[in-house]
Amino acid sequence: MGKVLIIGAGGVGTVVTFKCAENTAVFSEILLASRTKSKCDAIAKAIGGDRVKTAQVDADNVPELVALINSFKPDLVINVALPYQDLHIMDACLETNVSYLDTANYEPLDEAKFQYSWQWDYQERFKAKGLTAILGCGFDPGVTNIFTAYAAKHHFDEIHQLDIIDCNAGDHGKAFATNFNPEINIREVTQKGKYWENGQWIETAPHEIHRPINYPEIGPKESYVIYHEELESLVKNFPTLKRARFWMTFGQEYLTHLRVIQNIGMAGIIPIHYNGVEIVPIQFLKAVLPNPGDLGENYTGWTSIGCRIKGIKDGKEATYYVYNNCSHEVAYKETGTQGVSYTTGVPTMIGAAMFLTGQWKGAGVFNVEEFNPDPFMEELNKWGLPWHELHNIDLEL
Ligand code: NDP
């Protein structure tokens, strides 16, 4: 039984808190803290009972975090605020001797650039204190890393090609909305494309490489090679990979909106002066776009995320596809959020449970593929994200 402090009361934080509250065998006490306490209170009320306590915290303020952690004394801090807060929360964990888990790697506010180096730099400090930091435990990164580790462990002697394919075939009825924090999402999808081939990173223009991919129960959807953070740790931890790519589906309407947003400067991250006030265009845009956490009510359709892998088994070429399909409507009925928050928050709870039950352990900073994937895969089936596997099929890619 363990005590968790969850930081961040957005769409993902809602699902993590619901699922931790439901998992009574593992989570004995839950404190949900965020910048806006009323959002924490609303989530606690929706869950009901007195399972979830709430608090206000500015996660960019390390002394404030330290005081909160010292007063609650959790066994683990779950960071589902924004990537900007990662290092501050890790600093507070080191100061208070508490382990750490997150879902997205650090990104500086003033540069749209995400990479693991900043957090991997904490390796020796977490190791020296005997603490565990678990990085990227959502769906992608998270489950996609575990799927890859599971495939490598059970179905291949060597993996050579990895294509992570992420399809959102849902319809939220809005002209334009993002499925998680708009600022982080737009920064991510407007970057240059990048993939791994023959020992080096190949850069592309944004959305340059695309093709239709067939998704189970959904059919063909135009899919685009974009850079996604789990590629960085996966090529490091699976050095036999000759090629690793990440594909995401986008509708034409979404891409048109995105192009306009960029062309008129609304995706900008450099502050501008407006009527004597300093504003960051993309932060202003976030304020006028639909809140991803509120999209669930009318969201229909499915997400489908998985890994298509080629490699060698017993001297022969083998292919493997492992995936989960998640219904936005079912996610909404259960937690009041849409499928993207759900597919992120469920694995976060499972990763926390892996740590608290001692099934994932170690001192230092870890990406999730470095742990045993088997108990995590079992829990996915139990907690609402069942997965399916296909062997020796045409991978299309
Ligand atoms: P939201 O914007 O909905 O929620 C973020 C929450 O963090 C908000 O409640 C916000 O507070 C709070 N917050 C922001 N800054 C601070 C701060 N300084 N101190 C305290 N709280 C703060 O985002 P999502 O729930 O959509 O996403 C959460 C995280 O999950 C992001 O890091 C995102 O990148 C990650 N993610 C990971 C995925 C994966 O598969 N690995 C997929 C999707 C998302 P307030 O309400 O006051 O604004």
C-alpha cells in the first residue's frame, strides 16, 4: 500500500486520480495538487467519498513543492502537470527523498525542443539517494515503450524495424481542438520530422513523409512521420534497431488550421507586447481553444495506438503488431474525459502501482522499457486498455 502525490489537475490528472482511487489494493492515500485548487476539488468530488485530498501548489516553485511533499510524505510523486515543471519536481523529490514518475520529457519554456538529456542528467543524483525516477509512463511514451520491450523479450531475438503508429479516429465535433494541452501539442506537431535510420537521425520538413496506414476496426487513415520523444530512449535501449519511426494521423481540416495558426504567428513562443501587457501567442491561443479535458461529452470513435515491428526470430524474419484500441465514449462514461487523457492516465496509474508493489525497482533514472514489461502488460488488460497482437502479417511499412 502506498501514498501518492499527483501534481496536475488537467485531463490526464483526472484519469490518473480516478484510477488510483479505484485501485484500493495499492493506493492507500492520494493527494491531488495543482495550480488551481478548485480543479482538484472538482475531481475529488466527482470521484466521491474521501479517498482524494487536495492542495494548491505552484510546481515551478521548489520550496513550495518541498513543503507540500514534507507535509504529506508520499512514497511517490506523479507529475502530470506540464513538461516545463519536470526538473523542478525532480529537484523537490531529491530534496525530500521521494521517488518520481512522469509522462512527458522536459521541455524549456523558451525553446520548442524536447529531449531526455536534461532528465538523464539526474541519473547519478537519484542513484546516490537510492531513489527511482520513472520517465515517460503515459501511452506514447509509455505503453509504446513497453510494447517494444515486450516484443523484444518474447517474440524476437533481434528487433530491426519499429514503426509506432498513433491514430485518433475520434470526432469531437469542434472545428479545431487538441487532445491534450494545446501549447504542448502544437509545439510537438509543428516541429520538423525526425526518424532513426542506420545509426543516425534523419530530419524531414514538418509532415513531409506521409501515407495511408490501415488501423484495426478503423480502416485507412493518412499518417505522418513526426518526431516523438520515445524514439530517443528506444534507439538507445534497443541498439539492434536499424530504423525507428513514429507515425501520427491528422485530418486535412486539422492540418489546415495548424498551417493558418503558424502562418499568422499564433504558434509563437516568444513574448510580444500587446496593450502594455506581455503575452506569449501560443499561450493566448491555448486560452481561446477548447479545453481538451472538456472534449469528452460528444466525442465519438476510437484511438488506435500500437507498434509494428520487424526483426529476426530463430534465424528467420518475423513481423509483429501489438496495439490497443480505446473508445472515446467508454472513456468518457468512466472518467468524464476523452480517450487521449484516458489512454495516458491509465498507464500512469499502472506504472505507479508497479513501483509501489516493488515490481519495478532500481536506483536512478529509468525509461519504462528498462523494466520488466510482463506485469505491466497484464495490468493493462485489467484496467481498461486491453491489447491485441498479430504475428507474421504484412506491416505495410
Ligand atoms: P492540461 O493542460 O489539461 O493539464 C495540466 C495541469 O497542470 C493543469 O491542471 C495545470 O493547472 C497544471 N499546471 C500547469 N502548470 C502548473 C504549475 N506550475 N504548478 C502546478 N500545476 C500546474 O494537460 P494534460 O492533462 O492534457 O497533459 C498533462 C501532461 O500529460 C502533459 O505533460 C502532457 O505532455 C502529458 N501527456 C502525455 C501523453 C503520453 O502519452 N505520454 C499524452 C498526453 C499528454 P491549471 O489548471 O491551473 O492550468
